[in-house]
Amino acid sequence: DGGITQSPKYLFRKEGQNVTLSCEQNLNHDAMYWYRQDPGQGLRLIYYSQIVNDFQKGDIAEGYSVSREKKESFPLTVTSAQKNPTAFYLCASRGQASQYTQYFGPGTRLTVL
Amino acid sequence: GESVGLHLPTLSVQEGDNSIINCAYSNSASDYFIWYKQESGKGPQFIIDIRSNMDKRQGQRVTVLLNKTVKHLSLQIAATQPGDSAVYFCAENISQGAQKLVFGQGTRLTINP
């Protein structure tokens, strides 16, 4: 199956802990994105990467970090510096063929205990 | 700042009726628009897109209309079914700089039996 996978589906974190959310795609897409979604709200861009070994901050990057060592992987680390990390996290990717359309994974719901 | 927004946060329609979901945008540099459907607990799913040089595009049971004069975008869903119940987001691609999408808040569509 081709697509975008995110793991885990649910994640619980204690305050002060860093956690890493996984995002993998086998669509051969160059660009990948991380969004945060809070209840009843739209998507806000955290980080994005248009090519391997390069990434840029989005609108709400504080308290988050990413890496893009492989084309198919774009993990997101939620650090202890993120003051309100409880949210639904969505990863997306975009290929040249689809031009501007981003395709989303199933999401990870992070809850801070 | 410039953003994508929606006129109505919630919309209820009878099964079998047509529904219209509206979206206002304010960025004159936007050159591409996308509608996504998001079911509860899942990632957004691509529905249909339209370029700024078009004013109408049709898909299966869906039609997107673009009025650049008043910066308005709408999604029409014909003969709604229970499976159409979801949150619908519009997104715009701002052609300046990096390829990023700006998402609206979303409209929750409920189909009544």
C-alpha cells in the first residue's frame, strides 16, 4: 500500500518529557509537513521540509524540532519547552505531480498527563 | 493578517438535499485552492481542487466554485449522504515564497436522516 503512516495513533506524555512522533511516506514525495490541530480549529503549520536535509519553521515552531535525514521520514519531536502540547498532530506530504495538494496521514493524538 | 476563513462554522442538511459550504479568502496572491474532508479522529482527505484561472470545477457529486472578484470559494455537495458528515476545510496556496497551504477553521456538516 502506498501512503503516509503516522505512529503511534495515541501517545501519552508526562510533563517535562520529550516525545517523538513518527511520519513515514512511500509516495516518493519531496516535501513533508507537520501540523497541529486543536479541538474545533484548523491546521497550524509547525515545520516543513521541501527536500532531504533541509527544513523550515512554520507558524508555531517553538517547542518543536524535526529532522529530515531520509526522503521518506520526517519525525517530529515535541520538547518539554512546548507549554501546551496536547493536540492532534498531522503529517502531510506533497509530490511534484500533485503540485500544491498535500496528502495527510491518519494523525497522532498526544495527551500530556 | 491575511487568512482563509469560513462564513458558517456548522451546517445541518437533510439526507438527499444539496449542501453548500462557503469559504472567504483575503490573499490576492493565492493561485490554487483545495477542499478537504476530515472525519472524526482521522486525517484530512483531499476532495477537489481548483486553480485561480478557473471559476468552476466538478467532481463526483461535488462542485467547487471560485469567485475571485469577491474572493469567495464554495463547495457544493449534491444529494448528501450520511457518509458526508464531517468537517470540511478550504485551503489556499499562496504563490509567493515557499509552497505552503493556509487552512480555514473548517465547517462541520451534519446530515440528518
